[in-house]
Amino acid sequence: EIVMTQSPATLSVSLGERATLSCRASQSVSNNLAWYQQKRGQAPRLLIYGASTRATGIPARFSGSGSGTEFTLTISSLQSEDFAVYYCQQYNNWYTFGQGTKLEIK
Amino acid sequence: EVQLVESGGGLVQPGGSLTLSCTASGFTFDNYAMSWVRQAPGEGLEWVSAISGAGGFTYQTDSVKGRFTISRDNLKRTLYLHMNSLRAEDTAVYYCAKEPFASPGDAFDVWGQGTLVTFSS
């Protein structure tokens, strides 16, 4: 099983600032990597697939990068609605998720 | 509007059975692979099972093999998860999720709102 490790577990950032979230795979997943946002009491929402392609309707302030084993989700200028938990997921060999990064207001 | 609506969750006893349903609307259901993903209280996401668009291929995570069965009725636009020999560690919100292609192996582009399975003592 491919293990996905996200860091940090919690990230405190001010409104308008940049947030950078990391995800590492235990073996190469090529670019078969997705990012999801989950707000309290809601279902996850797809943000990024193919490591760097924004899903339909996702604002341009969200961007993804990386390939192989190292990936990054960047939110360029945090809005109040962006504070949530973010999960990475590999789908190169079935599906496994990271444990999540909680993005909170500083 | 593309929508997935789960139902069938509830209170069960260890060793019991339950069937979850997920009804789809707003897209051609049999063109897309579907999965069940669960989330234990306060925990992260765990993929449970997937099925191809036509229903001919199914896959499960090891912890549910032999206990859970995924199926679909494309005429009814409904996905199912038949759960047997339930354990306390199966307590979770169960989400159905759609993939963008007929064969499993991609990101989940649409999610339902989830249905909760909990255990009685």
C-alpha cells in the first residue's frame, strides 16, 4: 500500500497570506495525485487532479505542483472560506489518502 | 445539477448487516465508475470499494474483503454497499463518490453528503 504523508498537521496563516501544504508518497505515484478540501460537516470537494489541474469551478488562487513522490498545494491569498482540512490522495495504485492538514486562521 | 444522495445508514449491532444506497442524478450514471469512501469520527478518509461503470469489475480494500459487497443498478441509477459482519471499527460516515471515467483509477470529482453508520453497545 502506498502511504501518503501530509505536513504540517496544522497550519496557521493570516487572511491574505500564502499557504503551502505538502504531501509525500512512500513510492512514486507519477502525477496521479489529487487534493480535496473538506469543511466541517461537509463532504470533501475536489480541488486539484493530475497533481496540477484545477477542477471545475476552483479559483485560480489554488495551485498544485509536483510529481513522483513530492507534491505541494499552494493557496496564494487566503480567503476566509479557505480555512478547512485539506487531503491529498494518490490514485496511481488504488487509492490512499493523507491524514490531512488543518488550515486555521492565525 | 450533478448530485449523489446516500441513504441507509443507522444504528447497528456488531455482527449485523446493513445496505447503503446512493442515488445519482444529473449525469449518465453507467458511464462512470463509482466508489465508497468512509470517514471515522474525527479521522481522515479511507477508500472502501470501487465498481466500474458497467458493474463488471469490483474492488475492495483488504479490511472489508469478504464482508462488504459493492454493486450498482444502472437502470435505477443507484449504487449500493452491502455490509455484513459489521465491526465497531466500521463506524463512519460513508460517502459515495463518482470518477470521471468508466474504469476505476482516477480522482473523485463528485461526492455525496454521506450517511452515518454507528454501533449500539
